[in-house]
Amino acid sequence: MQSKRHLQGFTLIELMATLSIVAILAMVAAPSFGDARRNSELTSIANNYLAALNTARFEGMKKNANALIIPVSGDTNWAKGWMIFVDMNMDGKYGAGDVLVQQYDAPPSYIGITASSGGTAAESPSSYILYDGSGFAKTSSGGFGSNTIQFERTDVASTQYSQIRRIKVSPSGRVRVCTPVSNSDSTCAAGKDD
């Protein structure tokens, strides 16, 4: 008498059904992975700027001198990159005798960087953020200064506020990064801190 063998495996129909379910799940998850990647890249760039601010503040206190962050281009265009230097000759411009601390490359072209009007980061003809030897954010005339710098992805819909980061610099020199929830949320009061 011949014994019955039990074959294990799956049929072609079972395999096709499983692959269909996996494909549907991948299509549902793919857009959120793209959003997560874009969000991560924007946060990373904003955090680089935040690190530059903290470095400038520390260097100013360490050397008991003014430390500045300025656009590499020397004007108001932060999107071309930025540099940190200690202003040893107190003229507010990078030149001979000043100490270059660090220089940052330009972010990708689809990252827009704007500074709110009224702060030194938007001052024309040349923007800057200045920390004095005590770590306070100041203006070139010696007054206390506050700034807001916005990083925004320009390759997504302008209503996606999750693709915007604002860096707030208080007169005390402290900085924070936040995500606004609307265009009218200029202080990120309703948004979340990152």
C-alpha cells in the first residue's frame, strides 16, 4: 500500500493574493515615507543653522568679543550659506585679523531661507546675527536684538506648514526651532518646538 504524502507550499493563487496585499500596503506607505524624508532633511538644515548660532554665542563668550553669523555672499542672501567669525577689530565685517570659526555650504536650492523684517538677519545691505561677549544677541549699535529665520521647502505646497521651520533668536541669545501651524502663527506659539 502506498502512503499519502502531504505536500507543503502554496499555490500560485495564494502567492498572487499575498503579493497584491503587499503592493497595496507599499502604495499606502510610500507617500508618508517621502514626507518623512523631506521633513528630516528640512529639520537637519534648520538644526545646522541652530548649531551655528550656538557656536557663535559660545565663541563670543569664550573670546569675550563680538561673534557674528553672516551670509557667505556678504549681503542678505542666507540661501548661499553662512559663516561664523569672531570680530576682533569690531568693524562688523569679516576681514583681516578676524577669526573664522566655521563656514556652512549652501543648502539645496529647494530650501528657501528668509529672515523676518525688523531683525538684523534681514538688515540691508548686509544681514547678520551678532552675539556679544556676554552671549546676548545685539544689534551693531549695541541694542538688544531678536530675529526670526524661516527655512521652507519650496518644492511642496505652501500650505504644508510641516515643511517650514522657524528659528527664533531672543535678545538673551537663546535660540529655539519650531514648526508653525499656520501662516499667522509667526511666533510659533501654537506650533510645536522641535
